Amino acid sequence: MLDRLHGYIAFLVENSFFLIVGTLAGLIWANVNLSGYDSFAHHFRFAVNEIGMAFFFGIAAKEVFESILPGGALASPRKAAVPLLATLGGMILPALIFACGALIAGHHELVKGWAIPCATDIAFSYLVARLVFGANHPAIPFLLILAIADDAVGLLILALFYPTGAAHLLTLAGLVAGAVVLALLMKRVRVTSFWPYILVSGSMSWFGFFLGGFHPALALVPVVFAMPHAQRDAGVFAEEKGVLKDALNQFEHRFEAPVALVLGLFGLANAGVIFSSVGAGTWLVLTALLVGKPMGIFLFSLGGRIFKMTLPEGMRWADVFVLGCAAGIGFTVSLFVSTVAFEPGEHLGAVKMGSLLSLSGAFVTIAVAKVLKVNAVR
């Protein structure tokens, strides 16, 4: 009975059920009772966005870190070359389309949201890619490498370009460096539990980011890189990670379900947008994600041929374009960047709507795959 219940919960977590439910609940609530929703969101948004999402980005950073270990997606320069180049195209072209589109349309105030369409929702993109390509197609690891690299650059963009206030670099550097040094000392004396790293070093880092004027949701990122870890990467979404005993994998194993609930609350507290909020920002985000992402990924991958780079064996150029469409689902991270880039108001509502509607990228991916005759490999 308990095993069956655990299986159901794992299925809901892996398929982002809580995020979808929270998002739909926020949308419905805002359109039925906007004042009541705004009151709720005002009181809970800080706890969710600044504290709860730190665990989400901590797990994202963990995947980035392990990807450079032996056996990881980014450990082999030859294997990662084209996906990394595709990552650049999938961030640069959408950002240019968004920024240039805003300027051409005369909405200069929207330009600061250029990073919104740079994001790829790794969970939803992966699910759609698995549906289109099947489990054993070489496009799947290609997409995962791309999404992991996208996460890494996205974390850097959030830290550098979206401060939450006046920057106090000495405060940031002092507290975060202290947190990392403390974590390294605990690692040296063989502290194997993840709790001291998260509660002590993580809290110190959180205050460093918060008082330093940077988004505290990034607080666990530097701590993750200092925690005891496995010697090899088991792979993104690998089942065996749950049984690995190192602190980093145990952190992910213990917090995977709570983070799914946090994402549900994130959707509830941030996705409440009235349907009339559709505006210029909506179309800019959608165009940049659904057109710019696949075009950028495809063109930069194709450009790799100049440097004698080749696609993984078994992949066609049509596959690259289709996985680029899947990568155009920004959703979670796009929504988060939207809340960081804009204050509450008309523009925030419009770009949020674009982030939410990027889920339509799933249907676009399936349709394009049919047209290009991309077949699944089971």
C-alpha cells in the first residue's frame, strides 16, 4: 500500500502536477476575485519566491554541478559542443527578438524583460520531448544538455542583471564566502548529513544575497557546489539517485517532493493574471520563445559545422528543430524571471501571460514533429 502511494506521489511530482494545479488555481482565483487573490499573493509571495524557490534553484544548481562530473552531460567537450552552441542560440536570438521587438513597437519600458524568453522549463520540455522522440532517441540527452546549460546561464543572468535593490557587494561577498568556507570545512571533517549545509551555510548565504541586494532565491547555488557529492553523475532524472548516500543526492531526494509543493505554491502566488492582461509583452514573450528558441537552436547548431562539429549519431537536422520547439516552453523559469523583471502592474501581467501561454509550445512541438516526419524511438 505504501509503495503504491509512493509511486503515485512520484508520478505527480515527476509530471509537475502540483505546479499545473497551482497555476490553474491562481488563474481562476484572479479572474473570479482579483482583490482577494491580490491580498493572498501580497502576503505569501515573499515566503514562496524568496525562500521556497531557493530550494528549487538549489536542485537546479545540483544538476548543473553534477553534469560536469565524470559521466555527466557536460563532462565531454566533444559530446557537449553542439548542444552548448545550441544553448547560446536558444538564449541570444530570443533575447534579441524580445528587446528589438519592444523597441520597434515603441514599448521601451519592456526591454528590461529581455531575459524572460531565455528560459527553458526542463521538466515540461523533457516530458514533451519524450512523448515526441521516445525514451531512447539521441535528441533526449541533447535536450537535457541544452536545458542544463540554459539553467546555468540563467542563474548567472538572474544574479548579474536583476538585483533586488542597491548592491552591497562587500556584504554579499563576505557572507556568501563565509557560507562556502564553512561548508568546505564541514566537508573536510566529513559531515555527511545535508542538513548543516542547508540550514547553516544556506542561511548565511541567503542573508548574504538578501542584504547584498541580490535575489535570495539563488542562495543555495554556491553552497551546493561545496557539498559532498558523488564521484560520477548518474544522469538527470536517474532513478538510482535516490539511493546514493552523499549529502548532495540526499538533499535532492529529500526535497524533491517538497519542492514540487513549493512550485505549486509558486504557481498559485504568481500565475494569477486576469485574461484581459494580454498585451504587447505577451506577444513578445511568445514570439521570442516559440519562434526565437527553435530558430536560434537550429541556426547555431548548424553553424557548428563551420568548426567541424557534428550532431550525435542518429540525429537529423529536423530533430534539432523539433527539440528547439520543445525548449521553447519557458513556463516556470520564465514566470519567475517575469516577477523579478517587472513590478506589479500592466507590463507584469502581460509578460506573465506570455510565460503561461508558452505551454502551447507542447502542441507546436507535436505539430512540427508530424510535419517534419520525426519518429519516436522506443
